[in-house]
Amino acid sequence: MSTQFLSPEKIKDTKPPVIGLKGRRIGLRIFATVIMIVYSVVTLFPFYALFIRSFVPTKESSELHLWLPEVQEVSVNQEIGNLAVFYNLDMKAFKIAMGIPETAYIPSRDKLVDVAEKYNLNIADIQQYFEGFYLYNGWNTLFRTSMNSQTFWRALTRTFIVTFFSLLLSIILSIMTGYGLAGLKRKDQMTVYNIYLLQMVIPIMLIILPQYQLFQWIYNLFPQYNVQGSAFRYSAQLIALILINIKGTALSTMIFTSAISGIPKDLEDSAMIDGASRIQYLRQILFPLLKVPIVSLVVIQLPAFYNQFLEPYVYLDPPNSTLLPFIQSAVGQFSTNFQVIYAGVFASVVPLVILYLVFRSYFVEGVMAGAIKG
Amino acid sequence: MEVPANLPTVQPIKPAKPKLSKMQRSRIRSDWAFIAPQFIIFVVLTIVPLFVAIPILFTDKAQFNDPQVNPVGWKNFTAVFTERSVQDDYLPALQKTVIFVLLNYTTIYIFGLSLALLMYEVGFKGGFFTIVYMPLMLSGLATGYAAVMLFAQETGTGNLLLMKAGIIKEQINIYSATGTAFILPLMVGWRYAGYNMAIFLSGLLSIPTETIEASVVDGASYWQRLFRIYFPQMLPSFILATTMCLIGSFSVFDELVALGATYVNPEAKLLSIIFFTYGFQIDRLAMGMTLALETFVPLMLLGILLQRLQRRLQY
């Protein structure tokens, strides 16, 4: 019996560890801080390296660069063909800037000095034209590139449009779904809810082929769709993309169903007694109460929509593409110029990262709220 | 609280029932008006495709707008056991995918779980969360290109840095079999670290603090607390993370495209790439659909099972 209770000596014995616990807590804090700092550095490094590499010419890429490289200026003895092949020099722009007739043929083995001599140009002018050529080659080439009458900015705009409408409609439709399902009291509500939950276990690769087939059948009903480059074709493709984005997910349904179920039913009843319709109730009373779940859905879906690649890659014609398929095809074209590739990849990342950093507190809050639902 | 016996017993008003059910019926109707718009889109784009595919599976349909389609019976289904060309594509891809899924699954714990435990012990740090979650802003495509940037032979920044620090002796080659197999899960794990951390952290935060305090008072060591208190109560989080990882990493695609899987790099040809090329590039649509179905239906059933289990544990 006596062993069951702590003897006075034993109580004394337990004291030192209590003090030790304090020391351990400090130790833990230091340990945790070190790990957090190391992990943060490792996590941020790829972003930084990507940025730096967008300024490193392919020629110098086998050296370690942790800061903007000190790149030599273009030598006047550089062959023009080299500049065109490895640095994607825009010959047309070069000729216009130098006052060389556009029809003039410049042999690729000609050096810059030869060109200056031939067309009676000032060497200093050429040097000025090529100032920073190597350093900014990636960015210049990226922003100048036009593939299938498609530029970086157009692709970015299209991405913004698709993302905006997808988010807006997805929120509206998901709230409506959540309101219709709220409570999950009836069998039909439960069935619908369970069907939405299936989304989580249906891999995208399983349905992408038949889904595309389905859209092809629908498109074939409209002869206008088969006119290449028509506005009808392009808008139909973008609508397909938006429909795929707004179709509702397990997460969106869970978030709003549980949020709306948590709002007291009395609120709806009193609104009804005051003569509000269900739509009025939804718009004027429910909507303002749903700020947290809306933020939650936005911060989870925004990166997903902005970074969508497979569906736009499959559904959109190249002249109609969003940002990532554009980057992918541009990258394919410049497969030897790594500077352009990394500039393109970095450029595709920047808009969202800026948004993220500006609204970071919403992201943290929303993700944690969403994860609890999940 | 005895009910007085002399209280007049009120008979339930008979006509009330149909009236209520009428209200209920109108409620159901209006509920469906709210549910229908998204539900129709969902069913048409997610559920219907599964059934649309079925008749195509028994044909030799090559393209989406193939004018001539012949029935071939069960040939597509058995091809993976009999047809050499399909086996040569499918089996190596299956092997690579399974390795990828397993390694990717371990990264959930290496990154997500350990970071969540760290955050839980020292308290929630918003700034650190912001950084850990940041890679999720990267697209899969960018993640793949970041892998190339860091670990391409000769030019990889990560390679050059690790060489200089003396951590590695030989450069890692992202385009080699082992390079792809190990670096890719690491990059994907890094990208999803914040997401998995959020899942595990919310699991940890849902544990009643009484049980933890009790274990501390009883003198349980940290490991005992971990395995006896935390993990059993976090089971729903584990199952959720497992489901997400299983379904997500079997259809990993964007990262592979960045590694050149659709054309030059055979090491990055995982199953998703096989299905994609069969459907969109080499005119074996029906075969691609069948292979996808054969691969994913068992996975889907497993996913449903896990989901059921998770919900049972949660409520």
C-alpha cells in the first residue's frame, strides 16, 4: 500500500526535475529557433536562387552565383550568329536601332566590328546598344517573346481573368450549396454531400481524358467552334476552364456546409417572419457572417487556380493560353537559354507571391480554419 | 416534474401534418434550387466522365474525334498482361510511380509532421508559418524547374553550393534515375510542407489539453507523450494526409512536365505522363483511358475506405 503513495523524500526528489524542466524549456526554445531559422533559409533559398539565376548567362551557369553576377559587356569581337543563337538577339530590332536596312543580310560569322565597318557605324553606339545585354538577356527575351501572337502580358491577363471569375463564381455557388445542404438533416442532403466528398478521392488523371472527350462532343454541336482562331472557340475554351474550376470540391462543400450549419436557425426564422425571401436572407444576413469561410476558400483556391497547368494545357489553344502553358511553350523554344527559362519561371511566381505576402495574415488564418474542416 | 394527471390532454391536430409536410416539401424544393447549379456542374464534369468512358474502353478509339471506331472487346483491359508495347510503357512507369508515392509519403512526416510538432511545442509563430507555406504559391511547373535549377548536373545552384560546402562529393543529376527518384519527392514535400503542417497542427490543436497535462503530471517522457497521447488522437489527421498524398501523388503531372517527361526525359515518365501521352500525343486514347481506370479505381476504393474511417474517428 505504502508504495502507492509518494513518500516525503520522493516528493523532494521530484523537485529538481521541475527546475530542470525550465532549463529544458529554454533549451527547447533555442533548439526550435535554430531549426526554424535553418528551415526558413532552406525554404527561401530556391526563390532567391531562381531570381539570381534569371540574371546569370548560360555561359556562366557552371559557376556558383549567390549574388547578381558581374557580367562582362558584349565584346566587339563577338560573332553576331553566336548572339542570335545563344542569346536570342532580336536581329530585326538590332537592325532598326542601328539604322541597317531590314532586308540586309548579316552573315552569322560576322563580328560586331565587321558589322560596324560594313555599315559605317560608330563602335560606341553598338556598345551602348549592347549595354547590360548579357545580364538582362533573360528578362528582355521573355518580355519580347511573342509566340503564336501571344505575349507574357496577354497570358498573364488571361490568367487573372480566369482566376477572378473562377473564384467569384466558386464562392457564390459554394455558398449556395452550403445553404442548401445546411444541417444535413435529410437523406437527399446527405447523398449530395457524400457525392461531393468523392471529389477528394477521384484523381484528376482518371477523369481528364473522358472529361476532355465530353467537352469535344459538346463542342462538336457548334460548327463555329471548329473555326480556328475564332472568338467563339476561344471563349468556349475559357468557359470550359472556368466551369472546371467552379464545379465545387469536397473542401468547398465541407467548409460552407459546416459554417452555415453553425449559424442559429432562429436567425433565418426571424428573417422569414420579417418577410425576407431565402435569397434575401442569403445575401443580406448570411453572406456577411461567412467572412472566415470565404477567406478560407479564397486562400486555398487562389493558388490552385493561378497555378493551374494541366487543364489549360489541354483545353486552350496556344494563342489562347494562360500563363503557365505559355511559359512552358516559351521555355521549349529557348531550351538552350537557361536564363530565359528561369526568368520565365520566376516571373510566373512573382505575382502570386506578392499577393501572398501582402495578405499573409489572411492566408495563415484561412488555411488553419480550412485544415480543421478537412 | 410530474405531469398533473388532470391536465386536459390535447389531441394532436390532425390537419397539421400534411400542412407541415407541404412546408417541408417547399423547403426541399428551394434547397434543391440552391444546390442544383453547382451540383449539376459537379456531376457532369466529375461523375459523368467516369461513365462516359465505359463504352470507349471496349473500342480502339485513337483520338477524341476519331471518325472510325471498332469494338475490340476486353483487349484493352488485358493489354497490360499480354501486349508488349503497353507493358514496356506501363510497368516501368508503375514502378517509378510507386517509389515516388512512397518517398513522397515519407516527406509528409519529415516536413509536415515534424514542423507541426515544433510549432505546437513552442507556440504558433505566424511569421514562420508564412515562410513554410510560401512554396505552395509556386506552381508544380515552377517546382519542377526549380528542381532543375538546383540539381542539374554542372549548372545546378544547389549542386554547386553543396560541393563548395563539402557536403556532397559528386554532383547530383536531376535527369538520372536516382536523381529524379530522390529529388522530386523532396521538392514536392518541400512545396506541400505548409499544407501538411496545417493539417497536423489542426490535429494537434484539437487534442484536449487535459490529457496532455495529465500525462505531463504523471511524468511521461516526450516520446511517450508523442506515441501514447498525440498520435492516437491525431489519427484523423494522419488518415487525411494519407488520402491526400495517395490521390495527389499518383496523379503528379506538372512537375514531371518541367523535367521534360513529355518528350526527352524517360526517367520522369510516371503513370500520369503515360496516360497523358496515350490520350493526347500518340493516338491510343482508349488504351490510355483503360490503363488509367485500371490504375485508379482500386486507389479510389482505398481512398473512399480511408475517408469513411477518418469520418468515423472524427465524430
